[in-house]
Amino acid sequence: MTSAQAQQYQSAVALWALLRPYSGLKLQLDCGHHVTLCPGHPLVNDIVIRQSARRLVCPSCAYTGM
């Protein structure tokens, strides 16, 4: 990757700024499991974004390929 290409990327802080307004949002993921979004809180549920399949799944289902 060239330095010009690397400069096109933002840090992960930009993603946290996008997620902050959704804190406390309760979701049912595409795999059927439930999560509550609490960005910045130590006791949170993890989610996996499957961009190619346009799915949000839990880490267990992502690992098993569901």
C-alpha cells in the first residue's frame, strides 16, 4: 500500500463516533441471536459484520460459518 492509499483510511475512532448515537439499541441479529449496543462499555455483546453477505451475526455463528 502506498502512502497516498494509506492516507485515504480513517482510524477506528470514526466508526465509534458513528455508533455512539445507537448506544442502548437492542437488535436481533441475522443469525437470530440478540444483542444490545453499548459502545465504550466493558460489558457489551460483540457483533461481526459480514460485508460480503450483508449480514450482522454473533461471533459464535461467524466462527461456525452460519
